[in-house]
Amino acid sequence: MNRKILAVFLRDMRVSTRDFVALYIIVFPVLFSIAINLFVPGINDSTVNIAMLEGDNPEHVGYFRDYAVVELFETADDVRRRVEKRDNIIGILPGSKDYYIFAQGNEPEGLVDYVKTLRAYEFFGVTAEDTRVEFSDFGNTIPPIKKLMVNVAIMLSSVLGGMLIALNIVEEKVDNTISAVNVTPLSRGGYILGKSIIGILVPVVGTITMLVLTGFSNVNMFQMLMMLLATSIISILVGFIEGINNSDVMEAAGNIKILFLPLMGSVAGAELLSDKWQKFFYPIPFYWTYKANDMILSRSGTWGKISLYTAFVVAISAVVFAIIAPKIRKGLEH
Amino acid sequence: MISVKNLYHSYSNDEKYAVKDVSFEITEGEVFGFLGPSGAGKSTTQGILTGLLQLQKGDVTVAGYDIKHIKNEMFNKIGMSFEQSNVYSKMTGKENLEFYRKLFDVKTRDPQELLELVGLGDKGDIKAGEYSKGMKHRLTFARSMINNPTLWFLDEPTTGLDPSIASEIKSIIKEKNREGVTIFLTTHNMFIADELCDRVGFIVDGEIKLIDSPKNLKLQYGEKFVDVEYVDGKEAKKESLSFMEKEDIGRLKEILDSYEIRTMHTKEATLEEIFIKVTGRELV
Ligand SMILES: Nc1ncnc2c1ncn2[C@@H]1O[C@H](COP(=O)(O)OP(=O)(O)OP(=O)(O)O)[C@@H](O)[C@H]1O
Ligand SMILES: [Mg+2]
């Protein structure tokens, strides 16, 4: 990296650690991870949910109780209805010869595999003492609420990266230092690049920290980073424009919040609304990011799908870029 | 070093020019004073020369570079001390300089040495936000020297400084000039201009009225003045009268006849008086 660009980034970083708001943004991922670990059961608490019949063989039910949360229902239809609800729960019902496992279809593959494996072990009489395999390694035992929160937090960290950029630009404006930088050999482009780094690096480091601390370290980090970089484009652009348009730190921070609405809206839309409403969220980059992150966190994201979603986010960001890039250049002239 | 031909600039992109048909040349090693009242267009001209403002109309070369197609490397040769001090208030004086020096491709000066030069040697570890106005101004001034510029733009370098520090700044400027640095000095302080400049240009309402050396100007416009101090009743009074104006001579005779004279000195016209005479404007 160019020495001058690096100098701009390091300056921003140094000053940011001296500012309360900026410092809070930087340590946010750690605080968030602690909070999420406190309030949402961790990865090692088995939260595989299985629906079974009340009248089933108690020994059979007991075996699954050891490795999963078992809910009992009176009839096979009740079990079926339960499985069809949104959350991830697998049904196990007695069939004519063997038990059969059934799922709704939207459960993570790993979860189904985990239950299948459990059933196989039960059949062969394997218990946890007989094997060195950790059961929790098999399936995706992460509760959906945790996945959702980590997903939102990752997107949030990218928006907060944009906020850091805005804070640093506002600082330069208040101190009137942009003109001093403009009479050095550092090019305008180099300056903008240097100012952008903090908006990429802080979310990247924050996200990795968060994934590790909340037990998602086994996800595909490359997919995650690709998605994060794509999402950061929009945050960076908004960060610059808000920095340029505001002359007060708190004002700028407040205005960045306009990104929270499409962000949370996309999450709510993707999670709660039926298929016919989904298309209304297509123009929102956060919608694609959320869906992609969800797959990555469930470890079910194929490169094809993730690349496609990344392309959507980049394409939408490119449109935004074309609109506001000239304003950013102009705004940094003095 | 600097060549400006028929320069125009309008902030509103219309016929309302802040700078109108300005032309001048500055040779290497020269100290050129750009003098004019507030709003005359001094900072605007300087802004164009340093690339901070877009060149709209006219031909400008600075340090061998055509300002129409400005090259970033040009700034390695240029230093700019701003009228309004502009330093990072969340960083210390030393950090400010350490950061700034990294933006240049040429050999830069040691921050501590620069701080000492402007009397901030023991203030390097204090945040610039806690500096007084004059200290910030000195830091801005020191920063403009960090890349050893061969062309140095100074916008009101001594304004707002107490006299002893102002005189130190003046001697730094003189010293730099002796080393061969070309200096473009913008000010409305005529004493500083008189003391430092090889040539001065008077600008009023965006137009250059005259360019010459202070010495020539004094020869040309330098009618003799007499300062006379006398006692009128119990009151001491002072008047400045010209030997060249009939009215003034009559008044002088009157004073000599009617009052007790305390002191009487002849003196040369100051640059300020010449400015007023040439432009018909006060230097406010
Ligand atoms: N950013 C701006 N936008 C619009 N008009 C401006 C701007 N800056 C300066 N002007 C106008 O241009 C004219 C020249 O201003 P300039 O700042 O060049 O004067 P100056 O000679 O440097 O004055 P001073 O001694 O007060 O610094 C003034 O009429 C001023 O109002
Ligand atoms: Mg000015």
C-alpha cells in the first residue's frame, strides 16, 4: 500500500481511538459478542429440536433427550404441524419397519444429518461414551435467533464503519484541515482511499472477532469477507456523504442512522413476509447481504449463490456510487 | 517562479469577478508582497496559485508547472501557510507535523526542530486543540516549512501574533529568503511588507493597481511629511503635514505662528500612505 495512503488511515485510526463515539464503534463487536453469548444459548448447548410422539418407546425418547431438545406430541399430525412451523425442528415418527425422520425442507442440511446420525447411533447402540466424536460437531446446532443477531451485527458493523469515516471527515471539516492536505503531493483519490480503509478494516476485524467469539469461526470466512466487502461499499459512500454534509459529529452520526431503516427492514422482510412481498426488497443491498450471510452462517452457502448475491449488492452500490461520487469529490475540494 | 497572465475568477461563475485581469511575474528568490484591503482578492489569487481553487480563466505557471493541469508532485516544492490556522485539534503539535511530513516525497524537516524554531519546543506533546490562537498559527506556519519548499506562500503570517513572536517569524522569513526561497506574501500589514518585500503589488477590488519595489514607490510618491507636536492651551496636539500640498504648508505656518512647538520631525511617506494615495482606499 502507498505510504501516504497508509498515513491517512493510521491518522484516522489514532484519532478514532481518542474519540468516545468512535472508540465505542470500534469495540462494538466485542461488546456485542459478549452480550449475545450471555443472552442466547451458546453453540455447545445442544439446541437441536426434535418432535416425537408421546406414546413412543421411553427408551427411544430418552436416547434423543441426551443429545437434543425433544418436544412430545399426542398424534403424528401434531408432530407434522409442529415441524411445518418456521423454526428448525425435525420430526421422528415410528414407521412400519424403522423410524422415519422428516423435515420441512428449509432446515440446514447439517441439522438433518445430525438427527440421522443420532438415529443411526441409536440403532447400533452407540452412546457418547463409546465414541470420541463430539455430537455437537455434526450438525448445525446454532439457534436461529443467535444466527439472526450475528447476521444483523455483521451488517451493523459495516454501517458503523461508514460512521467512522463520517466522523473523521467531520473532524477534518471542523479543523479545516482538508485544504492543508490538498497542498501536499497526496492525490485526491489517494486521500479518499486512505479515508476509506477504516470503513473496511474495522468491520472486517470486527466481524471476524464476532464470528470467533460467538462460535461461528467454522463458517466460510472467504465467503463472509466477500459479502462484507461488497456491503461496505454502500456504507463507505454514505459515510463520506454524511461527513461532507454535516459539520457536527453527533449530527453526522445521527444521519448515518438512515441506513438502519433499510437494514432492519430487509431483515424483517426476509424473515417475516411471504414470498410475494420479497421482490420489494430486491433493490435494497442489505436484503441480499442478509440472505447471503444467513447461508454463510448456516454453512450452506454455495460459491455460486454467494457470488450472485455479492454481484447484486455491488451492482446496486455502483448505481449509488455513480450518483454520489461527484458530490464526494466536490465536497473534498477545500 | 510564478507567472500569472490575465487571471479572472468568479465564485458565482458569472461576470462578478473576485479577481479581474490580474497579471504579474515573480522571479526566483524574490519576496513578493501582495497587498490590499479585505476582500480585495488576495486569498482568491493565492488559492488559484496553490491549486486549492480551480483555474477558470487565464494562464498561470507555478514553479514550472502549468496550473491548468496540476501535478501532485508540484506540491513537493511548495509550502503554504494559511491565514486561518488549520491543524488537527485532536492531535498534538508533534503528531500534526509527523503526519504531514509523511505526505511528501521529498526530504522533510524534523518536527521537533520546527517546533523549536517557532517557539513551541516544549509544547509538542500537547494537543493542538489546547493551543492558543497564536500557537495554532505558529504551528500552521511551521508546518508549511516541513518539505523545505522552494516556493513559499504565506497568507498573513504575523497577523494576531504578539510583537516579539511576530518579529521572530519575520526573521525566519528573511533567513529562508537568504537561502534562496521565493516567497509570495499576502498581507494588509504595510510595515511587514515594507520590511520584507523586494516588490509589492497593490490589489483592490480584484484588480492590480500597481507593482513596484517599496524603494521605488517611496522615491516616486515619497513626498516629505512633517510630524509636528504642539501645545494648544493646555492640550498637546499632533499633526502630520505634507511639504507638497499648499494647504498643508499654510497650516504648518499657522501652527508655527500661533502655538508653542514641542517636537517637529520630517519623515518619508509610509507604504500605507502611498497605498492610500495610489488606490484612494484605506487598507482595512
Ligand atoms: N468561497 C467564497 N465564495 C464566494 N465568494 C467568496 C468566497 N471567498 C471569497 N469570496 C469573495 O471574493 C472576494 C475576494 O475575497 P478574498 O478572500 O480573496 O479577499 P482577501 O483579499 O483575501 O481578503 P482578506 O484580507 O479579508 O483575507 C470577496 O468579495 C469575497 O467576498
Ligand atoms: Mg485573505
